[in-house]
Amino acid sequence: MKIGRRRREEAEVESSALNDIMFFLLLFFLIASTLANPNVINVLLPKAKTTSKIQTKPMILTVKRPDGAVIGEDGTGPVVYYIDNNKEPVEVDELEKVMLDRDKEYYDPNNPDSRLSVVLRLDKKLTIQEVVDVMQIGANQGIRMVLATDKKQ
């Protein structure tokens, strides 16, 4: 009688489905990360034919009218100020103080171009007087104010 040796079976891990699962997870996270940006305040910006970029890190000041705000006969109404895409609004009195503090951080007496630059993201529904009021705060302190626009299509 011949006793044959049994071949011993080795354990295998099936990983063919793992590639598909990893691909779908990667795809899901890529799509989710591009759609979700919590640090953005939506504002309709005015259009311009040309744009330029600032080289220094500016302070971003977003000014918009709150949703459902009552507008007076002269076209003005309540305005909300946001600094650096922060979701918490800032009062006008605090705004001037924050600008002065930031300007002191950036200012170098040896370099006149080291002053703070403020990028104004103004809602296009604001009146000219409301825009001038915001720009006057920077003008009183000698701070550069730059108006952000969308590129004209």
C-alpha cells in the first residue's frame, strides 16, 4: 500500500476586492474635500477686466449686508464685517483697532512697502457710501486698501 504525501494547503488572502474599495474611498475623499470649504464667506464680487496679485500676506476684510436686512430709503442698511474669513462678525470700532494692531506687526521703518495691505471683499449690493466708509478707515491710518473683484467672463 502506497501512502502518498498530502499537499499541505497554504492560507491565502484574497485582495482583489481591496483595490476597488481603496479606489472608491480615495475618490470619495477627493470629491468631498473639494466641495467642503468651511472658511469661505460667500460674497458676490464686482467684475473687472484685469486683476493683479499682492505679494505680501494681506488681511482679508469681507463686508456684506446680512441676509434679510432692511434697507432704508437712502439705500443703506446694516453691514457686517468679517476679518480673514472668520465666521464671527467684527464691530466697526474693533475693526479699526485690529487694523492698527496688524499694521504694527508688519511695519518696518526701513522698508516703506512693509505696511499692511487689506483686501476688501465687498458685496456688490453695498452702496458707494458704505464702500467709502470702509476705505476711509484704512485711509485714516495710511493702510493700503485693495478691492477684490471677480475676473470678467
